[in-house]
Amino acid sequence: MSWISPAKHDADIRRETDRRLGPGYAARMLAGLDAPGDAASSEALLAWAQEVSRRMETCIGEEDRIAIREACACIKSNRYSAYNKKYFPALRAEHPDDDAAYLAAVAAFMNGRGRCGKKVELAGGQRIRSYFQFGGRCVCDAVRGAWERPPSTTWCRCCQGTVKSVYQFVFADRECFVDIVETFATGGTDCVFDTWFGERTERPANAGKG
């Protein structure tokens, strides 16, 4: 994973906030708070990320906040990726009428690939569970190891966005939902995410929790 400039991450947060909540919202929310430079100390990075999270949690509702942070994912797949164009269609062709077998095949294929966790498995027959196995410490590139754990799950939703950007292509006609099982921010020993699928209009009761 390449290092992400704090300025780039700050710009992403501002862009996605304005896109979701209207022009100028981010400038008001982050007034007086500038991203540290590329040579900033760990202390400066830590203070900046903590304050960004605090302001987002104060000024933005949970559903919007999660969507904004997901959209700020540093590593994302798009509709031109091999997952969408090649891998998932090929697996679906092997299991055209069996969703459970298809999801099991997706999980087996993704296991160990790295982008969506170092360990991937099917949980409960319908949820793809990804374990990132980072060795007990947050490795967010935007803060360059400034903390062992984020101040809250707000910061973790960026990694959640990476997971969602891939698995959204598993079912073209269904909504993809991703949520946190545990991260270092929750006191967990790993960063673990669940992915599941529902109707386009569905909003699961437990979405946005964690």
C-alpha cells in the first residue's frame, strides 16, 4: 500500500462531504483546521485525524458520516476492475442458480488476495467476513502509524469503503452493505468487516452500527 498524503485525504473528505451535504459544508465544519504537511510529526498527524473525526461526529449524522468516509477510501475498485469484468462473472457462471454456493466461491477466491483482507470466509451462509490481520496495530497510511488505534470507528469507515468498492460487484442487481465487526478502535484485536446483500431499497436494521 502506498503512502497517502494527509492533504490528499483532507481534500477527499472535503469533496465527499460537500457532495453529500452541499457546497460549503466541509469548509464550515473544518474551519481553521488544515491538513498537516507531508513532513508533519506523528503528533501533528494524530491531532489532526482526531479533530477531523470529532468534528464529523459532531456535525454529521451517522448514516451520512459513514457514507462520506466510505467514499474517501484510499484504495478503491471501480466498474472497470477485473473483479467486475472477469472474476465475479466467471464465478457466477459456475453457480448461476445457487447464491450460497456462489458466495462461498467468492469468499474462497478472495481469501488471501490482500485487497479485502488476509483471511476471507463465508459466515452464516450469507455474509462474507474479511479479517485484515494487521498484527494488533492500525496501519492507516494517512497517519503513518501515528496511533495504535483510531479514536473511533469514524476513521475506520475508509477501510470499510475499500471492502465495499470490491464486493459491490458481486450482485449487480442488489445493494451491497458492509459493516464493522471489530477494529482496533472498538478494542478488537483485528480489523474485521462483514459484507452482505439486499434489495436496493433495503436498509438493514444493524447497518451503521459498530
